[in-house]
Amino acid sequence: KNQVEQSPQSLIILEGKNCTLQCNYTVSPFSNLRWYKQDTGRGPVSLTIMTFSENTKSNGRYTATLDADTKQSSLHITASQLSDSASYICVVTGGNDMRFGAGTRLTVKP
Amino acid sequence: KAGVTQTPRYLIKTRGQQVTLSCSPISGHRSVSWYQQTPGQGLQFLFEYFSETQRNKGNFPGRFSGRQFSNSRSEMNVSTLELGDSALYLCASSFSGTVNGEQYFGPGTRLTVT
């Protein structure tokens, strides 16, 4: 069964600290993996999209990694800011199947 | 460039009624996808329309339907509303499509069924 699992479910960090969010998937075949940031009450915003051949992709302070062999991805946030408080959703697409993780709720405190 | 717009933003309906939601994509985008988001189930894919044709469909009952017009604007209809249909309904537009294209989400329509 195609699934996407994210961990942790929630995370609280202090402003300025780094953090890493995890995404494990069993979706097959694999087309791409995306990370989205969703602020409360708003639509998701794309952070990165990676295909099979890409190991790392950065977008400012966000860096996503992909290990297609172990079917794992991570999103690393550097020097966190209060505005990083949001839900981060991992989405894996394979063929015509699109699977969403439940998300990680990140809270950055001053 | 204007972003994806959705109307209405908030809606309250009664069980058994039907509802129509609207989505206007970014100019030039031919793909519009619809999603349901609930606290329990998270984000779930409903369907994708590309150049007025349904190209992909998620695992939702036939009460959920959609269409796309020649100007790429899309509508989603839910008939015989149930309490479980209460959710945030998001649409996303893309130039090349859901599978490989960059998607841009609208702010969503918050539907409450009482």
C-alpha cells in the first residue's frame, strides 16, 4: 500500500536553532517528492520538488534531501525564524498516484 | 501575476444540500486540481482537470464532481452533503499538471456542514 509517513508529528524549537523533519514513503513507482509549508488558514506553498536523480535541493534556509534507495527524505531548516512556524507536508507522486503525509507541526519560539 | 483565487472563502451548509465551489487559476495555467483537507485525514486529492478534461481522480464518492471551463476556471460540486464533508477545500493550479508540474495553491474554501 502506498503510504507517506512523517515524523515527528510536532516539534517545538527556539528561534535561531536548526531542525530536521523526516519523511518515509512506500510509494511505487516514484515520480517526485515535494515539501510544502502551510501556514494556519492558508494554502500550502511549495518549498522543493525532487525527482529520482536528485539527492539535495535547497530553497533559502530550507534544504531537502532524498535517498531513493531507502525511500527517505528530510527537510532541514537552518537558523529558524518565528515565521517558520507552520505545518510541513511531504507529498510523494508515483504514476498517477499522489500521497500526502500527515505533516509535521513546527513551532518556533522566541 | 495574480495568484490562485477561490470563492467563497467560507460557507455553511445543511446536511443534504449541495454546494459549488469556484477556483480561478493563475493566468496561463491549464491544470486545476482539487483537494480536501481535514484534521483527521489530512490532505487528500480529489481530481485534476487539464484543458477541460478530467485527467486524474482520487478515491472519493461520486457526490464529488467537478468541471473546467475554456478559460481554465474550475468548479467543484458536492451533492447531498454529509457532516463528514466539513473541510478546507483547496485548489491548485499548474502549467503542466499535477504529477510533474509546480503547483500553486489557493487560500481554500472552508466548508462547514451542520
